[in-house]
Amino acid sequence: MDGSELIFGFLPPQALWVIVAIVVIVLVALIAKGFIDEMKKK
């Protein structure tokens, strides 16, 4: 049994969706910031 199995063994399924949501929000924010910076240059 490795560390990841231990973590997901203790976390409820909802916690996984919270992590996924945070990752998606961060990615969208970074993409939006990069897009805005590109628009400002032009």
C-alpha cells in the first residue's frame, strides 16, 4: 500500500471533487491572466 491509497482511503469522495475544482479554477485563472496580458500588449 502506497501513500496515495492511504490519502484516498481517509478522504471522503467529496474531498476529491473539491481538489479537482480548485485545480480547474487555478488553471482557468492562469489562462485568463495570460490571455488578458496578451490583449494588453496589442
